[in-house]
Amino acid sequence: MDPVVVDRYVLALFGAAQKTSQEQLVEQDLLALRTENRRSGLKNFLENPRYPRTIKLRTIESIGTMFVSNLMTSFLRVLLMHSRIGFLEEIAERYTDLYRESKGIVVCDLVFVSQPGQEFLKLVEEELKRITHLDVELRIRVDPAILGGVRLAIKNYVLDGTYRKRLESMKDRLLEGQYT
């Protein structure tokens, strides 16, 4: 993924959506498109060089009826014509993040070794709201490989308090001779 390319297309789409007051509609369309892609493998078809561009454009026109926003069909055409359809998933994800930011919502990714309880998550959410002064949406992921602790990511800030990270850090210091 090239973040510069993704951001360029996301900002263009978001700007067009803002001008026409369709930010939420575009976000809904991108969610529907991601769902359709997972269900049918649409992205694989659109990226496949075996099929001529004219057939791909007709396919985009035919699925255009499922969109709420009138921007999505045009946007997909632009991605296809500039051979950027492979960035669709990243564009959709980044657009959703940008849309949430515009609404004062921050996404916090949390990684635990096992699924935490709802009561604990509620406390974490309240504390993050207090610290960030924004509405918080938690995305929880379970990864037994972290061994314990928690990893928190908010935008480009990562706080890694996992046992795995601590053990790796200790190993590095031992190899460097800091504990002799």
C-alpha cells in the first residue's frame, strides 16, 4: 500500500463528498462496497488484466445502482482508469477514519491476549474519552501472541505494554550487555 496514493484519493473523495454534503452517504456506500467485495470478489475481477476495461466499466455501472451517493460510481471509474482499484480497501478504511475524525470520533485499537469483559471496556472507553476529549470508538482484537498486557493505538500513537514487547526489549538489552 502506498499511503501517499491512498491519501490523495481519499482526500479527493472526501472533498467532493463535503461539497455535495454526502460524507455519510459515501461512507455507507464504501461499507456496502467492502461487503460486496468480500461476498463476490469484485476487487479481484476489477484488478484482473484478462478482462477488458470496457467490461469492467459496464460492471461498475451496473453495481452503481446499489450506491446511495451519486459520487461512488464516478469514483470507481476514476480508480479503474488510473489503475488504482487495488487500493480500494485501504481507501475505504482511510475514508471511514477521516469521516469519523470530522465528526469528532477517534478510533482506538486495543489488542488483548483474551477477550476483555464489557465492564472493563466501558471503563477504558470512558478514560480514553476523558484523555482525548473526543468520542471514542474501540476496536478490539485478540492476539494470544502478545502473551499478556495490552497494546493501544490511537491514530499514529502506539502504547505497547505487552509482555512480548517487554521480553523483546529485555532480550535486546541483554544482548547489548546492559545487564552485566
